[in-house]
Amino acid sequence: MHEFSLMQSVLDTVEASARDAGAERVTVIKLVIGEMSEVVEEAMEFAFEALSPQTLSAGAALEMRIVRPRSRCAACGQEFEHDRYHRACPHCGSLACELIAGRELYIDAIEIEN
Ligand SMILES: [Zn+2]
């Protein structure tokens, strides 16, 4: 489960930002997760519950926004959304498509209490 190491680095980053801002605690953590990143939401929740006690993020709400994969077709130039397994261009059928979204994994925002 790579979610544990991911969540650890999320919590480290949040902790540093919250301390810089003089926060007493973190109330909300918003993450953006691309569907192609293979991150499982339930595993992230589980890792959060396991790792967040003893940090400023203890008890915070974890909000995850899932980004659908998008690709651009190298043959016809169209951009299209697809799922994790189907990446052929729906316009011309080409498989020469470049992933332009869906691998995101970042902290969008945090909310804190001073
Ligand atoms: Zn195409």
C-alpha cells in the first residue's frame, strides 16, 4: 500500500504549513487525486486515521477530489476523457495518445484554526 507513504508526506507538508501559519490545529485537508495515480480513497482514509493522531491534523476532515483521466490524441489533436483502461481516441481510434490529466496527486488547500 503506497497510500501510507503518500499520506505521511501529505501530513508532513500540512504540518509544516500549519506551523508556519501559527495554527493550533488543521480542520480540513483537501487533496486532488488523479484516477490514474492508482491511489485508493479508502486506503488514504485508513492511512490518515492511522497517521494523523499526534499531529495538528488529528480530527481534520479529509476531502478528496478525484480527477478523471484526459488524453490528447497525437493523430487528430482531440482531447478526451476516458477511464483507467481505455485510452484509444474516440474520434479516430488512434492509440497514440498522451495523458494530460489524471496522474495528479497534490494538496489543494488546507483550513486551519489559530
Ligand atoms: Zn484521434
